[in-house]
Amino acid sequence: MVRRGLWIAAALVVAAVAGYVVYDMRANTSTVPGIGMPADVRLTDHRGRPFTAADLKGKPTAIFFGFTYCPEICPTTLLDMGARLQALGDDADKLNVVFVTIDPERDTPRQLAAYLSSFDPRIRGVSGTPEQIGKMAKGFRVYYRKVETGGGEYTMDHSTAVYLMDAKGRFVGPIGYQEPADRAVASLKRLIAG
Amino acid sequence: MQRRHLFSLAAALAAAIALPAAARDYKVGAIQIQHPWARPTSAGAQVGGGYMTLVNTGKTPDRLLDGSTPAARTFEIHEMSMAGGIMKMRRLDQGLALAPGATVALKPGGYHIMLIGLSKPLKLGEKVPATLRFEKAGEVKVEFTVEQPQAPAGGHQHGMR
């Protein structure tokens, strides 16, 4: 009986936490301070243009981190983002979509341009020096790590979420990896509506 | 009635025969290799993912040690995992163990073949020749058919232009 009570209590706690998280994401009214692009970071996009924190202002942004030597997660996220932009129709123009490489050694702006040519042209690729990319990732609390696989090859561990930022460059909430299309599109619509 | 049954049977048979012979299965020793396939890759992609299901029909353990393909510089066996929103990939240095009777799936989100340094993008419908090397069963030539991943439950079909 006591054990059953404990289980019910535990279930209630889980439900409450889940409910709060969902509420928090759905409400979309509060922003999380301290997450965003640091003002002093200088990056370069895949067309060779400078990219700074000013590029994340004026319009809301969906921004995510990855690398082009990634067989699965990154192409899937890029395809998903393309499909979400399609679903948004004309509203897609009210959104910045940014893909930041966490593997700047291999992902030069030119490599990003070649890679992104297979995806929605509205997705802007961003690279930079390893030091600047490090600061950028830190600004977004993004985890990444280079892992040697032997024979001179390496891969990258990295955070997979898409970060949603409001028009002032403040973090609003995430879209998780392969979140159902309707939920992700709804999050983007709310982001655009402000 | 009888005739109608026969007709349905014929139709079903015709449908079965008409199925694309895209992916096929292979066998070497006690190891079955089912449906080797690879993802289509984007223009600038240097890496590709290969998948298949391995069945050890024998009574002794075996192991997929490595492989090779003219389509890529390096052929590695990897394991991918996701925890707390962080994706990790690891090379399986000892290869992939196949216990007697075991079915081991290489599939998106888990074990996969990592093709590094593609000589050209993998296009839908192409076949990628490869050689797989097993510890006991030895070597076998297979072809990975380039096809779209199946949409995950609740997800949508992915398309690579």
C-alpha cells in the first residue's frame, strides 16, 4: 500500500514536471536570459558574408548546430527544417534559419555552400575560426566534441536541438530532434507571431 | 467463385513479381545479409550512411570485422547514440559481434556503416558495391541500394533533392 502510494506520488511528480515543461514551451511568452549569440563573435556565412549577433535581430530565428561530415542527424535536421519552411508558406520569409558548423576545420564557407545546395535555399550556413565557433557554441550552451576514430578520421559529438530565438535574439525554446512535424511547425508559427 | 479466386491469386502473384528487385539479400557461410541500403547524400557531403540486417544462422559466434567500397576512402562500423539531446558516434574498433542465432540491425539511430570520403554523392536508385569481411564467414560482395530512409512513426517522408 505504501509502495503503491509512492508510485502514485512519483507519477504525479513526473506529470507535474512534464506539464510545466510543456506549458513553459507552449506559453512562449518568457525568454531565457543568457542564451544567445555573444555580441563580440564574428562569423562568416556560406556566401562569404560576415555574420554577427545583428543578423539574429529584426526577425525571429531558428538556429542549430552540426557538421557536414554527419551521416544522419544533420541532413535529417536540414531536411526537416526545409519541410517546416514549406509548411509555413509565405510566413517562412519572416524567419531566419541558420545552420552553424561545429567542425570549422573541415566546414569552410565553401564546403557549407556545396553541402547546403541540396537543401532549402533559405537555410544560411555559418562557419568561422575554431575559437569564434567555440564562443558561439558556448553562447548557446551547445555541447560539441571532436572524437578521433583512427586512421586520421574524426567525428563530432554535438547537441541536436533547434534553438528558437525571438526577434531580439533571445532564446524562447527548443525544437527537439525529429519532433513531430505538426508540433514543430506550430512552434515556428508561434515564434513568428511573437 | 472459383474463377474469381484464381483471378485474385493471379493478381497477387503478378503484384509480387512486379515488386522492385531493388534490395536483395546475400549469404556467406552462416551469415545472412538482408537489404543493404544507403542514404542518398547531398552535393557536398563527404560521408554517407549504410545500413542492413545481419543474421547469424550458425551455432558459433561471428563478427563483422570491416569492409571496403570503391565509392569511399574509408569504410567504418559505427554506433550512434542519442542521450539528453546530444548525438554521439563511435567507431566499433572490434567490429560488430554476431552471437549464434542473433539478428543485428544496422539502422538509422543505431549501428551503421560510415562511408567516409565519398568519391561522388550517392544518388537515389544507384547501387554501391562493397565487400564485407566477417571473422569466420569470410568475405562477401554485396551492393548497397541507395534509397530514402523509411519515415519514422509519426514523422514524414524525407526527400533529398
